[in-house]
Amino acid sequence: MWIFKNDFMPGGTLAVPKANEILAPIHREVDRFDLIAATQDWHHAEHGSFASQHPDAQVFDAGELNGLPQIFWPDHCVQ
């Protein structure tokens, strides 16, 4: 069984356009491979990259976090 992060699907907080269109082809082909790699995007609610954690930031603003350049994201994939 495959689980996809709803936040990246259409209607999600960080939606990828047409992301749902890749699900059926992936399900059809996955058994052909010996190795499957997966990623995990999972954040605590107060994650520093979220715009909501910076009083003057808007989603997708550029800023700084711990001295490094940072894009401020919408809250997504919260634990």
C-alpha cells in the first residue's frame, strides 16, 4: 500500500498541480522494481520554515533561518 502526503495533492496546503495523476501509473509499475526509495516530509507544528512562525512573513517570502537563506512555507505535513 502506498500512502501519499495529502498536503502535496490538489487541495493540499502545498499542492503540486495534477499530482494525483501520477498515482495510478506508479501503482501499476511499482512491482517491477527491486528497490523502492521513499521520502518523508514530517514537521512539528512550530517548524521554523513555516511562515506562520514569523510574525511579519507571508507564505513564500524569502528570509533567514539560523543564519541561512530560507523560503517560508505554508504549514504542511505536520506531525
